[in-house]
Amino acid sequence: MRPPPMSTGRSIRLRSNRDLRAARRRREHSCWDHLIAAPLWPLHGANLGTLLRTCDAVGACLAVPPFPWVPDALDKGNTLRRPACVHWVGNPLGWLAKQRAGGTRVLGVELAEDAVRLADLPAARRRTVAVLGHEQTGIPPDALDLLDDVVEIPMVGVGASLNVAVAGSLVLYKLAGMC
């Protein structure tokens, strides 16, 4: 038998759907062109759907390769049933080089020497692309040279890394200044 919960002395009120709708933007954004999550070497479609929902939550866009299975994965993952901001990238290395040459900060999410710890990552103050690597092999070596910075998510467990969607979501919230 469990003991009764202890009262904190304060009343917690859940926000209703109406309250939530009133506090959020009235309609979807087409492209704010500030934060872009870039899982350019995806392995699992479910991760793209999760990242798409996170992008909506933080006001970011998603950059993905035009693999045949990607549109279906995005459709399944888009629980909002509204158009999402998606940039189609046919040549990841060329696209990253163009972003960087145009003044965009290109940030890799990777286990690397001299990486910034997630807790120390400042909110994005200029257009930023968060590059996410392949689930098993990470960001390809050729793409590492196109990164301005690398962020690492510390872990104390036995796993080597997080799922791409989870890692990307954590970094997006931090870049958006929402945590």
C-alpha cells in the first residue's frame, strides 16, 4: 500500500487546450529561416517525424534529403496535419558549404574533441543549421570540415549516444532559447 502523496501547499492547475491555443501562434509559419534541423543522412523515418514535431514546437524548419521514403515518413510524423517547413536538400555537402558561405552558423551534433557541452550552448543569435548525422556512423568525415562548431550531449549511462530525434530535439530547444 502506497502512502498518500504529501501536499506542497500549492494548487496546480493544468492548462486547457483553449489556454494553450491562446498562448501560441495563431497559424503555422511558412519559414522563419532562423533555425534549421538538418538530419541529412537519415536512417529511420520515425525520427524524421519526431524532429518535424519538435521543429514546429520551437519555430524551426527541417532540411532533409529527397530519398523516396522521406515524404511518407514526414506525412506519418506530421501529427499536426498542416504543412510544415521542409527544405529538400539534394547535395548535403554542397548545401552545407552554401549555408556556411552565406553566413549561417553550421553546428554539428556529434561526439568530438573540443565540442561544446549542451548545457553551455547559447541560444542562436543568427541563422543556424543544426546538422545531425547518421544513426550508426554519425556525420560523414567530409561534412565535419564544413562545421563551425560541434555540440555534444553528455551522458552518464552505458550508451554511446542518443537517438537522432532525441539529440536533435534537445539541441533545437537549447538553440531556440526555450530551456
